[in-house]
Amino acid sequence: MALEQPAGRGQYGTGWVTKPGAGLALSVVFYPGFLPAREAFRLNVALSLGVWDALRGLVEPAVAQNAWQIKWPNDLYAGSRKAAGLLFENGISNNHLTYSILGIGLNINQSDFSADLPNPVSLWQLDGRQRELEEVAWQLCEALEPRYEQLRQGAWTALKRQYLQALWGYGEKRRFQRGTGSGIEVFEGIIAGVEDTGELAIDCGGVLKRFRFKEVVQFADQP
């Protein structure tokens, strides 16, 4: 756990800065040797639900603009604003996971953010409560453990069902962007689910298309 993180790394090389006493930067190590490497996304699902559980205990859903949701692939949203980001790094041997490091960046006591960030929010901005970082860290760990155990016991169907129930934009028409530079395309579609491999399934006018991480960007606003 870091009390300050001036040059943190987020998903796919993005940054994550934590000022002293304002946000939580936490890494938790797991050893999921029971999980084949091809099922690595199942760990993502279970641990994302653990963070989702913790946030629902920290801030009432009504205060968090009606809902805490998991935004594919690795963010936690309060309404249309991002409160936390997750980073997964896995070790693989003999086609199984040997370890997995879950990095959690959670906005807690911030009163303002850089103008470069499009839609951040802190727990303090949601309910006006200052929190001790270590206390929040323990609450996160306590919420992660039962979800990890649920996965270890093979309850994948229940985890997947709960993940879809918590998935930001699930079953709703949303705007997306794919491509880069002159090849950028903005389109509308309905989030139909997430494949067990981690691909996002989008219904585009009756045609189901699947996208891997970073192949598509979801806009925070509805069309």
C-alpha cells in the first residue's frame, strides 16, 4: 500500500497519480494455481465484484448517483463517474496462473482533480466524509476474500451472473469508439455481455461483435 504515488501506472500504460492522504494505491497478491491461464478473466470478474462489494459498503448506492457499477474491463463507476481503476498482472507456468497481482487505485478524499481527467469522482465528493486510507484498505481486502473463495470453489456461473447485473451499460444502447487517427469510427450498440475470454460483446443492429481490451472505448454518456 502506498500513501503517495507520484508516477503510478494504470491499465495499458496509463497514469494514476495519488496525492498524500487523498487516494488509495493498493496491490494485493493472489496465487490462483487452480485456474488455467485461458480462464484468467474469471479472476478479473471475481475480484472486480469484490471491489464492487466494498464500495457499496463504503457509500450508499443512492448517494453514488443511484448505482455502483463495473465498467468493462477494469473500472468502478458511481453513476457516470469513475471512482476506481483496477490493474491485473498475471504470472503463468504450465498453462496455469502462478500468481496474480491486483492493483487498486481508489479516489477517496480528493476535493478536486486535474482537468485532464474526463470524469473522476472521489468518495468524499459523493458523501462529504473523510476516510482513513488504512481502514478502507482493510475493508477492500475483507470484501475481496469471499469473492476469491467463491471462484476457487467453482461458482463461476453465479459470479458471471452477478457481474452482468453490475455491468455498466448492460442491455442499454451506448456510444462506442474504435480505431485510431483517421480511422476512428463512432458507433452505437447494445452491450450484450462479456465472453468468458474477456471480450465485450456488442449488438450492433442485430449483428453481435466482440472486442478485446483497448479495441473499443465506451463513452460515459448515453446516445
